[in-house]
Amino acid sequence: MIRKTAFAIPALAASLLLASPLAQAQSGKLKVGLMLPYSGTFTALGVAIENGFKLYVDEQGGKLGGREVEFFKVDDESDPAKATDNVNKLIKRDNVDVLVGTVHSGVAMAMARAAKESGTILVVPNAGSDAVTGPMCAQNIFRSSFSNWQSSYGMGTVAAKQEKKKTAMTITWKYAAGEEMTNAFKEGFEKEGGKVTKQLTLPFPNVEFQALLTEIAAAKPDAVFAFFAGGGAVKFVKDYAAAGLNKTIPLYGSGFLTDGTLEAQGDAAQGVLTTLHYADGLNTPRDNNFRLAYAKQFKLQPDVYAVQGYDAAQMLATGLAAVKGDISKKAEFAAALEKARIDSPRGPFTLSRSHNPVQDIYLRKVEGKENKVVGIASKSLSDPARGCRL
């Protein structure tokens, strides 16, 4: 009888160990919280990011790091005022292991603050807020997309150096993403000898552009650089052409001006030059396979947002593989990603010390319904990560 009891104690201990949080962390479902725009002007962007993320998960048999993935979704409504409450639904109510989001830079900042406070892994699949991988950088915060500076600096250098433009005006929504992108264009443009004469803004998500287009027409700069995305990008490009400005003042932009929008923009977008970390016509085996798989599964052509969602899942898988599914090992997870080479449809990239992609920035030209690659504006460009102390 004594022998039976002695055997039962280690057996009981073993069963308790198997039920421990550590064991569950390695074998239970991986809870992924998607906080994306499912309404408003950025709706299509949120859907593409989710599609891309789920495509990669499906390619891995529905698992990441050996763990089945369970999704929790919150519509962030592209509203910074609601962002803290929304992200806490995922962290505190749903107890997610990983946060994925978002598009709007102001909302992403609130997500980054919450991730720093809670220690939750955050992968940003779009929002380029410079601060996320700048002053807000942290061991548990990663980006699969770009910084706002990174997406637009090269367009400034190209406009001045290759296109030989001397003066330019910028136009965008008055919020973090727009201001950071137009400032990056200005930095690159003026570094190469150009001069930005005026920076125009209007409140987000206002799309009444007429007064500002009239101001541009009167000023007659050599070029205009714009950042808008989603529905706002569609209307701006069409209004710019309707005003006849595209015939006299070339329109440049960060790639979001024409990505995922060409169908709706039609002839108005033809010939527009943009810079971005993805383009049509890359024609690599990796990208061709991705585009085929995405089109087959979703009956849509992929865009940069889909690529960023796909790579967010791929980065998560890389980190989880290194820790055998135990996402509580934050330091080991981060170390694995810092050493990784991500085999992206955009082309391979690594992560900087601030966890932002180091990547080629393509120069693209709208031809038909494609943003055709015509060159590389910036090779292996790394964000300056100003203010990051990692």
C-alpha cells in the first residue's frame, strides 16, 4: 500500500506539471488578437492584412510554432480615442498571446503603449508611425511593414535627383502618418537640392480637396507629393486629374497612394510614380507563388497590405519555432527574429535593432492596373530609429 502511494505522488506531480501554464503555453492554442479596421476608409486594408496573415497560417496547416491558432477580432474603427479600450478587450478580456495591428498610426501608438505595459507580443502589419520603432521600441514590439520615413524618403531623393524637380508641395491628412511621410519626402528632396515650398494638410478623414487643389494650381510647383490611402487615395487622385493638374504638375506619392486602389482610380492614376517596399512585376518565384495562392484562396489580387499580413504571420512563426511554441520566452523569441532572414514575397529582409524591416524600397510607375517596378529608389534601407534605446 505504501509503495502504491509513493508511486502516485510523482504521477500526480507529473499530471500537475502537464497542466501548468508552461505546458499549456507550449501545447495549447495560440490566441492571436487581430485589431484592424473593419469599417471606414481603411476597411479594404484591414481585410487584406487578415487575408495575408491567414494564408500563411493555412500554408502551415493551421499552426504556428506547433500550436493551433485561434483568432480574436476587434474593429479599431481607425479611431485613436477608442484605441486603448479596444486593445484592452484583447489583452484583458480575451487574454491573447499576440497582438496584430494596425493600419492607423495613431491607433498603433496606443497598441504599442499597451503592449509595452502588458509585455504582450505586438506585430504591426502596416502602421508606419516612426515612434513605434523609435522612442516606443521594445523587446516585444515588431513591425512587418515599414516606417513612414522609410516609405517616402526615397521618393524625395528620386524627385530631385532623377526627375530634376526644383520645387515641390506636399499634401496629406493632418495626423502622424501623413506628417511623417511628407516630412521624410522633404528631407530626401532637400538633401538633393530641392525645396519644399509649402506643406498642405486637412483633417483625417476629410476628402474635400478642392480648396487645396486650387492653391496648388496657383502656386505652380514643379511637383506634388501626396500621402493618402484607401478611399481617400481614390478620391484625391481622381480629383487631382479632374482639376487638370496631372497634365502640368507631376504627382508623386508614397506607394499607398496607388496600392489596392487602381481599379477605382482608373485612368486618373496612370503614370503616377510612387515608392514602396512592394511592387507589381517583381517576377520572383517567391512572389509569383504567393500571388497565385492568394488569388486562388480569396479571388482577389494581393497588394502590399496582404504581403505585410503574410509576413507578420511568417515573423511570428520564426520566433515561435525558436522557442518551441512557448511565447513566454520573450528574450529568446526576439533574439531569433533579430538574427532571421525573412523570405518575403517583397524580397528577403532582416530586422533592424529596433525591429523594423531593413528592405529595398522600389520606384514604381502606374501602368494599367499595376504598380510596375521601374527601379530601386533605396537599397536595403534601414529606418534611423531615432529615439530607440534597445
